[in-house]
Amino acid sequence: MESPYKGKTGIRRLMNAFGYSLEGFKAAFKHEDAFRQEVFLAIVLIPLAVYLSKTPIERAMMIASVLLVLIVELLNSAIEAAVDHTSTEHHALAKRAKDIGSAAVFIALTIVVSVWGLVLFV
């Protein structure tokens, strides 16, 4: 069965999508400690990127790497919520899904460290 909102088009669809996105940000911020920590990190790092970068490309890379962490954390949180909705019992596949999501966040954080290190120290 499809969502009754799937048939919406045009401005109504955009307004619905924007509302769902805001709800997603609110839910992640309210329920996910890691997302809150990464938002606060972004609040510090993005202005620093503007201040410390020498070229627009450096600035874009530094900011994009920080935003990538937020994107990956949102996806990881969605995976965790979906897995927990399915079952809160210990299951090898549930653990694997959560561990893989966590690994993705780790890679995104590694990208931040790599980009910032290369821009600032090379």
C-alpha cells in the first residue's frame, strides 16, 4: 500500500517534503546524541572553515566534509530506528546493519580529519 502523499505534485509536494525534512531534523536532534554532538561540531567547524581557508575550493571541501558527517549520521540513525522498529531482540543481521552504519559515520569523520589536515597542514 502506498502513502496517500505519493500522488502530490508541484508546490504541495515540495511543501510536504520540506515539512518532513524539518520533522526529521527535529527527531534526530531530540533522540540522537551523536547527531547533536555533530551539529555542535558543525557549528564550530563551518565558521572556522570560512576563516581558515585560503581559497573557495578549500572552503567548499572543508564545509562539505563536515556536512557529509551530518548526512551520514542521519542515514545511520534512520537505519538504527528502522532496525529497532523491526525488533529490539539481539539478532546478528540487526547488529550487522547497525555496525555498518556506524562504520559509515567513522569513514565520514575520517574524511573530515583528512580534508582539514590536508588543507591546513600541507
